[in-house]
Amino acid sequence: MRRFMGAAMAALAAATPANAACWSVGQAGAAQVRDLQTFLMVETLRCQAIGFDIAPDYNDFVRGNRVAIGQANDRLKAFFIASQGPVQGQGAYDRFTTSLANSYGGGRTSRDSCTTAGSMAREAALMENSHQGLLMIAVREGLAPRLPGGLCGGETTAQVDRQVVNSFVERAVSVEGRGTVLSGIP
């Protein structure tokens, strides 16, 4: 029995990465895309509560980015399941996404904040499933969810955000060689 338990523990240790609890750049990006979606969802509900309807803008955003949002969620679930196992990982994912929503629930809602959120949703709808485009908006808007375990390799969120923006700009500039100019990039 001891031999079996020892072998099982060794196999489990080999199957679990040493840094399972830290976030890769890609996983952190998925969290930011999910945070953008969550922010816009909560703002939509808060704006409805004061009689300012941005639901059509939010719905266009979701329809236009269903694949990118789904991929971000899948990546987040995979992260939590890989680091904590299927049952505890699903619970950790649920707690993480709930904490995102709760972080926006107590903010102030005004016509100005609703106008800003509606504009952000319309811009995000134009990204048409571009993970990089959604990530660029999240970075520009300062959406940076708390990542339990932090980033792997000692990078800071600001370093990762700068890499995302630079990558997006390089791709946009190379589109058809037209030198596309993007406004609002930090």
C-alpha cells in the first residue's frame, strides 16, 4: 500500500507543473478579456437600473465576440482545473469570475459612466473576435483583475500590458501597409 501511495504521489507531482498557481501571459490576457466582458455586463445592469439603456451595445459586443469570449473563459477554466483539479478548479473559476463582477457592483452609476460604457461596448463590438483587440481595450481602460498567484516569471502586469499594446499596434500598422493610426493607446 505504501509503495502504491508513493508511486501515486510521484506521478501526481510529475503531472503538476511547478508553477501551476502562477499565470502565464496568455492566461492573464484571458483574464483581462473576461474582466472586460464582466465590466460591460455589470455596467449594463447598473445603467438599466437608472433608466439608461446600453443593453443593445452590450449585446452587439457579445454577439460580435462570442468566440473570443468563449476562448478566454475556456482558458481560464483550464488554468484553474490544471492547478487545482476538476472539482476544486471549477469552484475556483466560479469564485474568480464572481469576484470580477463583485468588484464592479458597488461603483457609482451616472449618465456619464453609462455613456462611457456604451461607447466602450460599441468599440469592443468592432473587434470581431480579435482577442488582441479586446485585450487592447481592456489594457487601455485599466482593467487588470487580481490574479491569485501572480504572473509567472516575475513579470508585472504593466510589462505584459505594454507587450500587448505593442503587439496590437505592430499588427495594425502592418495591415495592408497603410500605417493605421490607433487613438487612445497609452
